[in-house]
Amino acid sequence: MIENIRKYTGLIIVVIVLLLLGFLFMDTSGFFRQSAAGATYATVDGRNYSQSEFINIGSSPMQMTGSIRSFDPNGLEIMRFSRTLMGNAESEENAALNFFAGRLIIQKAAKDFGIHTSAADIREFIEGLQMFQSQPPVGSAPGTQGDFDQVRYNQFIKNLGAYGMVERDFQSLVSDVIVAAKLREILGGGLTGSTDLAKAMAVVTSQQITAEIAVISADAIREKIKPTDEELMAYWETLKDAYQTEKRVKVSYLLTSPTYSAEASEPEEEASDAEKTDEQKAADEEAKAKRAELRKAEDKKFAVAIDSFITEVGSSEGKDFEKLIEDNGWQLVSTDWLTTSTLPDDLKLTTRGASAGKTISDYIFELKTGPDPLAPFTNVIGVGTNQWLVVRLDELDEPRTKTFEEAKEEITERYISEKVNEALTQDVEAKGNALKEAVAAGDSFEEAAKGLGLETKTLGPWGVSDPLPEEAAGREIFQLASTVNPGEFAEPLIEDDRAVIIHVVKREILKDDNRGQQYDRFASQFEVQNENAAFAGWLDQQLEDADIKGPQGR
């Protein structure tokens, strides 16, 4: 038997190399700390799931949905699905856990509610995604769809490998998206939009307003506020926990890439195509293809070296990190204190492939110290075009509450801003009341404002979407005035540097032969909002009842 095995030693080595390559190019997130293949990584509704299941159903498809750029109804449905499942998670890990558990809950609900998606349903949904369609003919009516482009779709499926996914994973996700849409209809059934509210919204957005405004500047108020240290100290004591120092780290990192052989490298100088004969051009194309094949082979060889390196780092529990870098002829770079805003250029590269779900900064500032000896290490991160990065956390300075002196500048600005706002609110109320009394007594708005030392300006007529060059806050003023009777005052607009008193002169509803369609559109929007709210509420309750446990708790 041993003799027979020896006959195939070469074949066994090839297989092992291929397995190593396959491992390197899959999503290696969590490799160091991953348990055995079947070990429990997450628990949902009493059932245990492995890390591979978590990645396959949760983190990988969640990251992939972020790459969907198809602003048609089906593309928006995928985005809505993803946002709803992630919920208001405070970290990417919790978002992935919510996404994972949410998909399991939706798959169970499909059985409970008798919802079935066929292969034809999935195919129809995919073909309806604009990102997989050719451009419609020039001059086509708005909303015209192009034909399904199989080449575009095939390229998308090929690119799924960067997320550790294949076509059936994408089809499974689409199936869940379709089920979620049907669940929304079922759970939101009967929650129609208010007809009266729809009509009111159509009228509000179809009107033009003419208004007079008087502005109270905050500059004079601000100049008068000179807080003492005692006042600032007392103010700081009430909210000092909100003022934290920035998290800082010292790290050492390996950033490396293949060094291509002379045969695989591009020539430094090359004659222009105009100077070449057809035979030379053909020879150049052949040489270019050969160089590309050589680089591909050298990339694979380098990938094996990186894979071997990270495996040995894990086996030594990080102790041999520096020695292994030196043995490979690579260079270790160490930094001084860094914050998220002071990263060196090496650590600002774009992540790629399975690492693309986060920035380098995200990976670095998630690192922790002990008790796990591998906690201070990132996994191998693909960056740039062909570079690989591994970072080790050397020192960590966690955020702490700032001292009064450290926070004084920020505290002073906040204190003054609050006092300005308080004084401005009182001033606009007093002057607004004086204006109302003067106008009620027969004075014009302009005369009454001048009597109070205020400058006035007439705006409009303008609509909700009309630009108003003379007033930056035109939309905000329109909203405040949109339901106020002519001759009356709207609620004042209070901003950081001013307050605006608004007197409505005229509101005019424009004639629109399509008003009925506007009613229907707003009613439909309110209905969709109600369905979304019902579905989100149902999902939140299901997540709560499922007793979800992730690798770090929920």
C-alpha cells in the first residue's frame, strides 16, 4: 500500500497545492479563530450553525448586496431587503448576525405561510435587474428596459467568487428577497394609505407660496456671551462623558506583493504601434499574452507562500510573526501612535476581493489584545491590485473621558452655541409677537419690522422644488409656510447663526389635470410605508423570540 502511495507522490503534491490556493482565495475572515468545520458559531431559535454556514448565508451575501447598483424596482427591492435585515446594528458583526438570522426566519416563514418561489420566478426577477440588461434603443421612452444580457450576468456570477459565493447562493438570496416582498404584502394587508392624507400631500406639493421674512442675526448675541471657567466647568460636569479621546493604536504590518521575473514583467520602453509592422504587432500581442500567463503563475506561487506564512503564524500563536517575515525576505513596518485620521499611505489602500467588505482602518481598529494570542492579528487582507497585508496590534490606547483642559475648546463652543440658541429663541418669540400685533393693527410687515430694527425680504412665488437663489433655506421656509393661511405667521425658522420670522402673503394651488394620479401616487407611497413598517415590526419580534447567539453575543 505504501508503495502505491509513493507512486503518486507528485500527484498528491499537486492536489495539496491546489487545495492551498483554493483556501487562500476564499473568504478567510476569522481564519485564526475559526473552530472546526462543524463547530457551533451561531445559534438561532435553538439550532446551532457552523461558521461556514454563517458566512454562506450571512456575512458574504450581506457584503455582496452592497455592490448591487441597479436602481430599478428589483434592484431597490434587494437594497430594501438588505437594509431591513441588518436593522440598526451598531457594528458590522451584529449586522451580519441580523442578516443571517433574518434570512433563516424568512425561509421558515415561507413554509409557514405557504409561499413558494419557482426557478422561473427567480429567473424573471434576475432578468428584471437593470444591471443585467443591455442599453435600450436611443430615443426609447423613459422606463424602457433593455434586453437581458447573458454576458453581463455571467461576469457578475464570475465576480461572486470574491465573496466566496457561487450562482446558487445568489439565486437563494433572490428567492429570499421575493419571499420577503410577499410577506410584506401579507403582513401589511389592509393597511392602506389614508386618502385624505394623500390628497393633502398632493395639494401641498402643487402650490406656490409668496412670503415676507425678517431675519434676526445671532452675531450680536454671540459676541455678548463670555463664559467664565467656573461656568464652563459646571457645564462640563453634566456632560463630560460625551467627550472622549480618540482611540489610538501602535501597529506593525507586513505589506507585500509578488516580485515578477524579468520574463513576466512589462518592458520599460516599447515602440508605438504606428512604428510597428503587422508581424511585429502580432508578435507583441503573443509576448503580452505570455507575460500575463507567467504573472498569473507567479501570482499563484506567491499565494502559496502567503498561505504558508499565515498558517505558520497561526500555528505559532503569533510568536514567529517577525521571524517568518524575515525568513521570507519581507519587511516589517512598525508605526508610532495612529488614529483613524492619521493612517500612513500604506494603510489607505483599497481592499479587494473577499476583504472588500471593510476598509483597512476597519480591520485595524477592531483588533484587541489578549487573552487570545491571535486577537492582535488581522487575517491576510487583499489590498491594491496584487498586494497582501497582515497587521499586528502592538499597543492600544482605548478612548477615555477627556480632562476639562483637553475638552475646554469644544465645551466652550457648545456652551456658547446653546446660550445663543436660547437667546435667539427668546428674541424671535418676542419680536414675532410684536410683529403680529403691529400687522393686526394695520401696519405693513415691512414697516413693523423696520420699527424693530429688522431687515425684510419678499420671497416667491415659488414651489417646493423651485430654486430660490436669494434664500438658501427656501425649502425649509416653504415647508413651514405650506399649511399656514395667507396673512398669518408660520413657525419661525431657527438656525445656528440666525432666526427667520415668516409672514405668509399668498398660497396659490396650481391647476393640474393629473391631480388624480398624484392622489394615487401618494396613497400608494403611504401603503408601501405601512407594509414596510408592519414587516420590520414582525421581523424584529421574530429576531427577539429566536434567542440569537453569535460568536461574541448579540
